[in-house]
Amino acid sequence: MGFSGRHFLANLILQIIRWYLRYSLSYRNLEKILEECGIEIHHTAPYRYSSSR
């Protein structure tokens, strides 16, 4: 699966989308979780990746 203009590994993008869908997390919550793991991501990035098919 390809993601146009991606800045992160595909498996990380897919994991973020899984968390968003499975646990009903907000994009800002995902941003905070990833920040705690040392990954900087803007809260709109998961939206852009999930809508880029």
C-alpha cells in the first residue's frame, strides 16, 4: 500500500490509522501518544493519510 508524499514508514501510518479506528481516538490524542514515544507528527497527518487512497 502506498501513501503519496509520506514522511513516515508505511507500517507506522497503518498503525496510527488502526488506533484511530479501533479505539476511537481523536487526531490530537494520537499526536500526544506518538509524542510520548518520541515521534513528532502533526494532528492532521492521520487524516491526510486515511483519506489518501
